[in-house]
Amino acid sequence: MTRRLQYPDAARELGVEESWLRRHIKRLPHSKLGRVVYFTDEDLARIDAQFHHEPGAEAKASSTSAPSATKTHPMGHLVPLPARRTARA
């Protein structure tokens, strides 16, 4: 039989705060029975896969790639607006 875990039990299984689950509920896989929100084991596995980050993985990836001289700023295509006209007295 499939387990149906409510917020406190699901948070304990995932190792997060219950408030984190409540804040992110719109982005998390879950089911509702009336007004009761619950999580199945499959939901918990999908949440873990979606938000799992290995410690130091980002640091290793950024340290191995050398900065490119041809890389442009992501907002480099923007130009400043013309100066505003001053109000006449």
C-alpha cells in the first residue's frame, strides 16, 4: 500500500522544515484529498531529485572552467535612455 505522508512526516523524511514544504507547495509534486495535502513515496523521490544538490559540486564546476574573453555581459545589449527634459518654470 502506498504511504500518504502529511507535512510533518514528509518534512522529516526529506530532512527539511515543514515551513519549507508549505512555502514551495506550488512547485512540489503532491496530492490533495479535499483540503488535506499529502505526499506519496514517489512524490518524495521526485522532490529529492528536483532539489538535491551535492556539496561542492558548483564550486568544482566553476573552478574548472576558465573565464572566456569573448563572453559578454547578459545585459550588454541594453543602451541607456536619453536624458529627461527639464521642467520649464
